[in-house]
Amino acid sequence: MLIPRQITNLIDGVRPKLYGDGRNVRDWIHTEDHSSAVWAVLTKGRMGEAYLIGADGECDNLTVLREILKGFGRPEDDFDWVRDRPGHDYRYAIDSAKLRRELGWRPARTDFAAGLAATVEWYRANEAWWRPAKAATEAKCRAQGQ
């Protein structure tokens, strides 16, 4: 939720917020790579097997937010720190070796900065699609105190 929420908030002129110390690590994957991995599992995977989907794109939230700000031409410190959510996972470690080995899948979009820039442009060009979903998501987050 970090990337779409920060991008859409910036489009709306809302100052970004970052939970905790920003060092929470995620394995970021381009949506098209994720979709192609799911397709590989559906069409080539063995019934009953679990396949982890990852792109070896580990990066902490602070670095991601700074890259988003850069894409908007804003200073890298142009955000507010907020108290971390209780129970917020520090790191998601994904080992997609089985997916790659057994199904031959590989991520095609591994340039994080390029993928993020394309994502920002997509959000700018498709407000009619995402705006209603964002309103519903923000209402849910407010109800949960986020």
C-alpha cells in the first residue's frame, strides 16, 4: 500500500507520511512481473504446491519514499514521520527460487527507478480508475486509526 498511497497523496497535494523509522524492508515487484508469476503458477505449477513470488527487489520504505519524492521533484525529506503501527512487520523475506527453478519464471522489470517512474505516470494518467478505490481505502484506514 505504500507506493500507491504515497503517489496518490502527492498527486492530491497531501504531504507524505512514513511509519516508524522507515527501515521496514519489502521485496518490491512490478505489477506486470507479479501478474506473469501468478500466470506461471496457474499454468505450469503443480497442484497443491506453494510458490513464493519475489523479484529480489528488497528495499526499505524510506528509500522507496525518497525515490517517489524525487519523481515528483520534491526534496527527499519532504515528508512527516509518524508513529509506527503496532505489529508492523520489519521485513518480508521472499525466496522465489522454487518458482524460478521449477517454472522458469524470471522478473523482467528489475530497474526499480524506471518501474516507479512508470507507475507515477500511470497514476497521473488514470485518475478516473483509481480515485474511487482510493476514497474507499482511505475511509477504511481512517476507521482503523491509520
